[in-house]
Amino acid sequence: MAEIGGSTITEQLARSHSDSVVAIHLTDVPFGHIFQKPDDPSSAEMKYFRNNEKWMQREGAYAGIQSTKPQSLAHALNDSPAGLAGWIVEKFRSWSDCDGDIESRFTRDELLTQIVIYWATESIGSSFLPYYDYANANALDWIKEGMKKWTGSSNVPAALRTLSEGYQSAAARVG
């Protein structure tokens, strides 16, 4: 089962190794699918895509920098523990269902563990590379193939991009 953030990787593993993958289960929409709308979207599908456009305007800038200039950001964050902490904590706060109170969902120890792992290993840059690779590897061409019939899904209320019924049908029709 793919947890939030792993859906793109899970989908690509299934696509690249379909002879070895029996099925996949997603809890969120693989990122690139929000850019590929069906030709004749239903009202539920249009609502889904409008919500994603609003989310991208509020929260999507990280994907732009990580997919175009990942090393610029990585060097800056690896050079500043305060900057790295700010970057990571902001993502946890914005992307969780904490209603602005991050410590209602994560302990300080949990947050510091995440920060220290990235700081000690200087691995924030390598965490950005999938965005760069995705943006520069004709990913939208892959998406045109559509979701496969062996894809299962479930809704996770706090997911960044939840799988509405409208989107599930759109994803199956794209292509």
C-alpha cells in the first residue's frame, strides 16, 4: 500500500515491472495526474481539479523549485540548520490535519528526528531529485496511459490530494 507521497513511486514501479506486480493500492493521487484532465470531465471531476488548482496556488511552489532547481535549494538548506528546520516543519504543519497546531499531531522529538536525519546525512537534496526526474522524464506522457484496472484506492481524509469518486473515474478514463 502506498502512503501519502509514495503513490507516484508505487505507480511507476507497477508500470515498469507489471510482470512482477499483481496490484497496487493508493491512498492519494500520484502528483502528475492532477495535470491531466479528461476531455469531458463530470461536475465531480471538475470540482476535484478546481480544488487541486487552489492547492497548487497555496502549497505547490515547493514542487516547482524542487523540479527545476533542486540543488540550489538543497545547498541552502544543507548550509543552515534553522533553514532546514523551517522548511521541514512548515511542510509537516501545512500537510497534516493539525489545524495549525503541529504539536497536536507530532511531538517535538518526532519533528527533530526528521530534521536531524536530513541534517546529519545532508540528504535533503536527494529527497528533491524525484521531482526533478519526474519533471524531466516525460512523466505527462506516462500519465496519458491512465490508471490501470488493477489499481485500488481508499480515501484518507487528511491526504493532500484525496481520491474523490469523481477523480477515480477520471483517472481510469485519462488517456
